[in-house]
Amino acid sequence: MPNNLDRRPTLADVATLSGMSKAAVSMILNDRPGSRLSADATRRVRAAAEELGYRPNPAAQSLRLGKTKTLGFISDQITVTRYASEMIRGLLSAAKEHGHTVLIAETEGDDATISDEIQAMIDRRVDGILIGLLGARMIEVPQTPHDVPVVIVNGTSTTGHASVLPDERTAGHAMAHLLTEAGHRSIGVIGNNPRAVSSPLHSVTIGPRFEGIDAAFDEAGVQPFVVDVLEWNPDIGYTRTLEMLDEHPELTAILAGNDGVAFGTYQAIAERGLRVPADISVASFDDEELASFQRPGLTTARLPYDVMGRTAVEMLLGERPLAPVLIPMPVVIRDSIRNLS
């Protein structure tokens, strides 16, 4: 029968149409455990609810269950950064699948406002809070009520909150191994950042990335030419690559600290009349969108922002333990590495 109600359908309407009591309808539609209602009763109630277009009242559910089915996401710069927006897509998708909505706040990179944003989320009775960082680093997070869990996405906290990080050490090892496995022995590395490696306030992932790189080169008996830098961007990649080509003309490969550095490396190689990968192979990290548009395409390890966001939501909802988690970084093979073997 069509829904001719001029108002929002109620639990009583579903009960009337299905021939069941309001208590039975409530138990079925709210998936309450311990019900002895038959499969036929469940089918009738759900069919009636669908026919009427009935939807549970979120406010009433919140009062009854003590849960708002709302999560808070506090970003430093992610919401305004196209590259990291996959984190938001991942967490929004996971939240939607579990019937939750997400409130989003932006600190614009000012960590001093994190406390205010957390309090604003608590005032709105969110069931849990995600803090997403563009640069993986350690931050201070104020204490929250015990029933409001907090997960740091792409970072850690000074007080040991649950966190989701990319598995940078494994990725570093994999990318260096790709070059040595392809027969390269004269390899330049642009991007080691001593300040970031020594301080978790600057980075909690660069150190592991270079630990993996060093381990792979040690295993292959390769001593790379390493250039330390304080920033990762195309200008650094461009200038350091030119310097490296002048000082080490025997180079056959360059491993860049990230894709931004690699973009500058490509430009420098072309300016010298050389080609990727015929003359110089290039590998990198992060898999920015432009990496696939480079010619030839850049081989790189992807930062799994979408999976990190999804995993953090699952942790808040109790599907995973509230503990540190490392997410694999997929290696994206394109055409920037020449096989010398």
C-alpha cells in the first residue's frame, strides 16, 4: 500500500501496518540482541517500514542509546589539500557504511586550536574523534572523556593515543630494493632530512623510511650518494639533481625523498639532455596525482590515505583495537626504472 501519510511515518504506523506491537517493531528495527521474534515477523516489520518510508529518529535513538552516531574529524590542513583529501573520502565512506555522520573542523595548521576543536566536538556529543595530519608528526592532545576515543591519523600524540601510520620502513626498503634488483649500483638519494629524523615533532615517518632505504642498500652492498635537505619540493629536487650529476656523472639512478623532489629531478635530467630511464632511473614516494602524468610515469610508493582514514573509523567503532596500526604503502610500478641486469 502506498504511503499517503502527510507527516513523517512513526513507529506506531509501522506497528499498525505490520500487525505487530510497537515494542516488537522497535526491537526489530533497532537490531536489539536477544529477540525471540520469528523470521516472518522480522520480514513483515521491515517490509512495512520500507513501504511507509520509515526512518528511525536519530535524536530519539541518541537519547535512548547514549550514542549520536556522529564522529568528529579535526584536520590541520587536509581539508584544503587535494593530495590528502583521500583521507576524508576514506573515513566518510567507512562512516556512512556504519550509519554514522562526520563533523569536520579545520585548524589551518595551528596546533594551539586543537584543544578548542576537540571541546567543540565533545560539546556536540560525538562518539569519537579523529585527528588527521598532513605531515606525519607527534602532537599534543588534551585529555578527553573516557567514552570519547581519539585516533590520530598520519601521526602520533605525546600521550600515546591510538594511531594509524603508513608503513614507511617497509616502503623505503621496497623502493631501494627495486633499484638494486634492477642492477643499479651507482645510486643517488635526495631527501634525507636530519632534523625530521631526529625529532618526532617534525616527523615520525621520515626516519623509518630512511631506515628501510639504508637496510636495502646494505643488503645489496651498495653505498649510495646521499644529499641531506631541509625541505622536499621540486626546486630542491632540481638543484640537488644538477649538483649530483656534476659530482657523480657515473650515476644510473636517483631515489627521491618524495614525488615533489622527483618532479624537480625529472626537470634537471631533461635539462642536461638525458632521459628517464634510459640514462637515469628515478624512484620516489607518496604517489601524488601528477606522478601518473609524468612521462615516463614515475615509479613510487603510495601513501594510503584512504585506507588510513577508513581504518581509523573502524578503530573508533570497535571493529579494530585502539592501538598503533601500520598501513602498507603499495608500490606503484610505472616506467621510470631501467633494468640493467
